[in-house]
Amino acid sequence: MSAAFEPLPFAPGYRRVAGEIAARILDRTLKVGESLPSELELATQFGVNRSMIREALRELESADLIARRRGTKRLVVVRPAAAQIAGRLRQAFALHDVTVREVWEMLEVLEPPAAQAAAAARTAATLRRIEEAVAAYRAGQREARRAVDGVGEFFRAIAGASGNRVLPLMQEPLLQLLTAALGVLIEAAPPARERIAVAQERICAAIGDGNGELARDWMAKHVRDFRRGFEFCRIELNTPVPFG
């Protein structure tokens, strides 16, 4: 006999229940905003006890697939936010010893095309968010913490204006990982704060004018400038990004 089969992996009952419910969520049988049946109804449908259902629901809540509707015990299907997804990816990146250099290389890949896409897909609302991010950074650049937060919000606003829903999900864990390194850069090189402000203003203006090529070029310069700043401050690019 040529075919050989491996034993099936053991899975606790609550995980099998959670897997079945998750499958219905992911294939859109259960839609975002829709309420799940009660614990008693689920226990009856699955033919298991309520304690097993509770464990399954806890697992789904931890996975950010369901949440309790405010003011009620009812659980509803939810869409995980970028920040929630990013938290798990940050942990994975940390365990894989991802370096500052690797994160910036990914930003060099993501951010210039994002700026170009934003110039083509911007709306009045998304452009206003970018303008507000630029103004907030300019107003708070003298305070290191506000400056770091402002850098992140600017990149997020660009991603949001791009019209590509995958981009913010890919971008968020990278921005979260770089927070510590950005803090060191902004503290150690105060002149970098003004360079950041000018670059943000140029990128914003290009996006507002619908000039995708110019927005892309300025964003590429902006990202390269951060890397030069790290090198100037002697931040070792080949060490793992600190987690925390």
C-alpha cells in the first residue's frame, strides 16, 4: 500500500466548536454585526455542555472575531481593527528577531506607492485627515512623545487615503515596532523634527494636487531620511527591534 496516513491531531472539544463558528464567520455565513445564538442555543445545536461553549466563545473573543454588544450580554460578530491585528504580528516579529533595518526596508517598499495611490484615490475626508496629521505634528514637534505619535498618524492617514484596505493592516505592526527607535532619533537629533515637518507638508501638498509621482518621490526621500537619521544617531540597524 503506497499511501500512509498520519494520526489526526487531538483538539479539545471547545476548540472544535470555536473552529466551526470561526469558519461560519470567515465564509460570511455569520456577518459582521450579526448576533450569535445564546449559549444555551449553541450548546443544543452542537450537542455539548454550556461550559464547552463558554470556552469556545472566550477563544473567539480573544481572536477578536466576536465581542459583547455594549449594554447587553449578547455576542456579535466583529471585524478586528488594524491595531488588534498588529499586536499579534508585533509579537511574531519580536520572536523572529526582526531588525530595525528589515522594518525600514518594508516601509521603503510600502510607503512611496501608498503616497502615490493616495494622490489618485484621496477624498475630501481622507485629505483632511492627512492635513490634520501634518498640522498636529507641526504643533507638537517640540515634544518628543507627540512628535513620535505624529509621525505614526501621518503614515496611517496616507494609508487610509490610498483606498487599499490591506495597506493599513500591513503597515500598523511596522509602525508600532518602530516607536522606540523613532523616539531615540527624535530625542537625539532635534533638527530631524523640522525635516520631518517639511517632508510631510510636501507630501500632503502633492497628494492634494493629485500629483502621484511627486508624492511618491517625496515619500521615498522621507523614508530614506529617517534611515540616514538612524545612522547619524548611531542606532544599530541590524539589532532586533525592541518590543514594548
